[in-house]
Amino acid sequence: GLFVREPSGELPALVRWWNGIGGILDFTNPEACKWFSSNLHSLRARYNVSSFKFDAGETSYLPRQFSTLVPLSDPSTFTRRYSEMAIPFSSRAELRVGYQSQNISCFFRIIDRDSLWGYELGLKSIIPTVLTIGVLGYQFVLPDMIGGNAYPNNTAGQINGTNSLPDRELYIRWLELSAFMPAMQFSIPPWAYDKEVVQIAQKFTQLHEKLVAPRVLELAGEVLDTGDPIIRPLWWIANDDEAAFKIDSQFLIGDDLMVAPVLEPGKQERDIYLPAGRWMSYKGEHFDKGPMYLTDYPVDLDEVAYFTWVQ
């Protein structure tokens, strides 16, 4: 058969997932891969689908005991086989799992974020997660949906878990951070809020298109030669600077564009660390005596502080 089976090999091994109970395709079986791929191609042709989101794929969804057509000495190889199914759709496909699959040039989505401000799967967790994934060799990082998943009881700004939208300020700051990532993902539309949020969304999607995307594409061309991440930690350009190793709320796009988004509620200012070098802010200010801290640097609700390294 086409499914992962019980150890006896006689029956499909059923597992529980977020939509109930189901069987798992055995991606060590070429016939199962062929069936799955042909259905994806059929859907794309019939409905003019651009690409697909390859969700799940973690070995945690495998049953405690199972058998596959090709025995797995390492269960994580199953994740690798699943990831390979995205290769024909890789120009726009999205994966959320990886195991020795850095060569697959898909968008690599971080696991779902809650619509919260903090480090526990909230807004503050995005930069450390993206930096870690990039250093591991997955360069085309998709930071999940803007504003988080808005699940009840895991959303800032909800009243008794009834409000379906993330907190407005949180949504705006999330949007602004995402504009400086390799891709932006809207699931909750900005017009679900008000005109100002729509205007801010337009401003930052345009900024992404004009400033960020060209840099990402240029850096993507270097990935095969260098393996360097596109989104980089500050210590990447200051590896003898102890302070740079402690910064988890700023990042670089390449070596010469540094981003410092606001990640705290109710704030329109933040402290910013500039490594050694000459930097020019998005406001045209020049900072020539680094390294330095900018204390309480003003950043309006519709702004992200970013700095360009000046030779």
C-alpha cells in the first residue's frame, strides 16, 4: 500500500493530527510519491494554483511503532523524503520542516506564532528563530503570518477570548518586522482594522518591494557560493564585539543593512546598538564613531529604524 503501516505491515498505522485521525503516506515508497505528486500537478492545472504549502512533516506525527517500504535507521529521514516532494514546486513552495534539506530552495516557514508580544512564540521570538534557521543553512525564511495565528486565548488584546483579531499595535509592529524578511505573508488583512493600518501596510509592502526584495535576490545569488545566511546576526560583521553577540532584537540583511524594529507595546522609541563602522539612518543621520548605543531612539508607530553601512 501507499501508507506507513503498523509493524506487522498488514494495516495502515493511524495517527491523530489537528483534523482528527488519519493515515500517513509512505514517502519512502516511490509509488506513494508518484501518487501524491500527480495529484498536486492535477490540482495546479485544474485550478491554476501557483504553488503549495507543505505543512507538517515532522517525525512527531509518526506513530510510536511503524514500518515503511524502505526501513528507516534514522526516523528524521522521513522528514527529508517529505521535503523532497516540494522540489518540483520550489519556486514558490513553502515548507515548515527540514532535515539535511538545505539544498531545497523553498521558503522555509517558522512554526506557528501566537499573537503575543513576548519570547514564547510571540513577536520577540521571530528574530532569534529566523537567525538560528539561517545559520543552519535555510536561507529563504518565511516568518509565518503577519500578526500571528490569532488563536483564542493566545492573542494579545482579546476580551475573554472572543475578539478574533490580534492587538492593533501588535499587528502593525509585526507587519513592519516582516517587511524586512525575505517574504511577507498576509493571512489577516490590514483592512480588518482601519484606514491607517491599510496605509501602513501599503507603505511597508512598497518598502519591501523597493528596498528589501532587490537585496534578498542579490544575496540569494550568492548563497550557492558562500552558504551565508541572508538574514544575519549583528556578530556576523563584528565577531570580536561581545556586545553584538547579545543583541536579539536587531538583524542584518547582508552585511550593510541593519534593522531595529520596535518589539514592545506602547513604545515609540528603542535602544539601538551600532557596531563599529559608519552608518546612515533611514532619516539621513550619520553615525561615524562606532560602536555605540543610541538610547531611546525615536521610532513612530509607522516606522522601523534601519541603517545602511557607509563605506
